[in-house]
Amino acid sequence: MPPRVESVGSRYLAITPQPPVNPTPVAFLVTSPDWPCLSKYVGGFYECGDTGTRCFTDAYCNQCVGGPYDGPCLSDEDCKTCTDSHAPCQTDDDCDGDTCVQVQTCSISGETCASHLPLATIDVSGDGVADGFIASLVDDPADAVSLAPADWGTTSYKRCSVSFEPCTTTAECDVGRCNISLKPCSLSGQDCRNYCTESAWDCVEDDDCTASETDTCTIAQTCEDYETCIYGRVYVAGVDIIPSESTHTTTYEVSAVCGAVAGPTAAVMPRWADADGNNVVNFADIQLGVLAFLWNFPIDIPPRTRLSVDLVGTYPCLADQVVNFSDILQSVLAFKGNKYDPDVLAISAVCDVPCP
């Protein structure tokens, strides 16, 4: 049976195996109709063998020393920097009028960059309870994680799909959806307002309906069951998970691999820094980042997870599951019109993914 697939902000993909009672181990294959070269499996993050530092190539297990730039390297040639900005460079042309000089050397650690298991659990709602696993995409099928659906998310990770409250059965999940306006409502409170006959607005009395004299508040709405109680998700991050933009759409398709291949099901990524998924970046997205930074994230409203505002990290190209000022800054810049530009974010061509 195909897994459930959702986008979580612009840098994460959430996958939930279905059905949870199936005892057969399942792995996940991620592809994309928009990036035909992408074909990777869900596995652990790539890490340097001894230190556990996250990496993309063996270069990230080494370090430039003897100067201001401590970036990855394979040789001393990778440690050239501009004399004023200290940005990495290859020639003077990379320094915008400055000079590219070799003042540092590459300290070779001897470590290799490889996929590491097991997957780590993660608390994405900030309430102190693990909500699922955090994973990355790996090239080699041998590095893929294959678990029974129940093991991808044990009962301690079960959450209501909308409110994100812990649950044991769907009956414990209280959020529904008004049958006409499709707005969230409480099943226990049945708090859907009536609907105007012509203007199609929520209303309490006829004076709320102003389309015409015959526009009255008479169409009754009901709060219909909308949530399910689902097993914990696996949250996939990595250099291959990128947002949609005005110039391209990024759709990810996920297939369940358990002998045969089931699926795929798909999710479309929102635009860069669009935390609430409404296709616009505004102050609300910035506010969500600030609230998550203050550990006061409103898990009762979409997008419900701190990962939706985690945009950049310590390591190039990779969100780091920590919400800090760098993430808030990217939201502010996106609000001002900046686009997702992995080269600018990481100062590294290695971010040109998913299609190199």
C-alpha cells in the first residue's frame, strides 16, 4: 500500500507508512517527475566515520586550517580565500575586485563520508515527546532503512494528523472540517458558523451577509470528521529536498518497496520560507519562526511542526533541525523577495541538487 506523503515547510518531506498493522518490512524510494535524475532511498544522514560530522562528500570530513576559512577541502587548493572577505575562491575573479590567495592548508582527517544508522528520533512539535524519525536520502539501496510500518513509528509516536495531539485511536482526535467553508472546527464543540446564501461567507446573522438584500444567513454548516490517528512519520531532510519556485515546481513521489513496489504517492513542496503553505511569504511566516525559536510554537494550527521554519543549518545546504536567528533571517529575506538560492546560502556548488 502506498505511504502517506506530505511536505513540511520548504525543506522537509514527511512520510508515513500505511497500513501500520502490516508486519512486512518496507523501505521508501523517492523520485520526482520534475527532477528525472532523482532516485534515492530514505536512510540515515551521511556522516564522517569518526567524528560523526554530517557531510556530502569526503571533503566535508577535512578542514582548511591556518586562517579564517574552515570549510571542507580535498587539497590545499580548496583552501584559497579572498584577502578581504575571506570567502572561498579559485581565482581573483571570484573575489569581486579582491585577491584570491593561498594562506591556508587542508588538514586531511582520513575519514570517509558514509550513510549512518540507526535513524534518530525527533521531537518536531516541541512538547518533549518524540514524533517520529529524522532521515536523509541515500544513493545506495543497501543504505536504505527497511522497517515494518509499526517500527517506523511506534505507538509512542502516534499523533492526530491535524491537531498533532498524542492519540491512541482516531476517536481521540477532535479537529474536523466545516463541510462548506472547509475551515477547521472542533468535533466536540461543533463550532461551524452558518453560511451566507450568496456571498459565501461565514455568518451568525443576516446582517453579516451583504451581497444583496436576499443574501441571508441560512445555510447551515456541520463539522465533519477530518483527522486520523496516525503512526509517527519519518521526516526526510537533505540537499535533495528543495522548495517550489515561480520558475519550477518540485513534486516528490514516494514508493513503498517491500519486494514489490507500491505507489507512488506525491507531495508538492511550497515556495521558499512559506511555513504555513498558503503560497505566500508574509509576516505570519516570520512570526512562526520567532515562536519556534522561543519554543512557543502553536502546534494547534498548521503547519504544526518546528521543521516548517527550519530553513538553513550549520553545514552547507542542509537544514539542521534547530530553529535560530539564521532561519528567521531567511524568512525575512524571502519576505523581501529573495529566492531560494543554494549557492548563496552555502557558498558551495555542491548544493546544486537534486540534478547535478
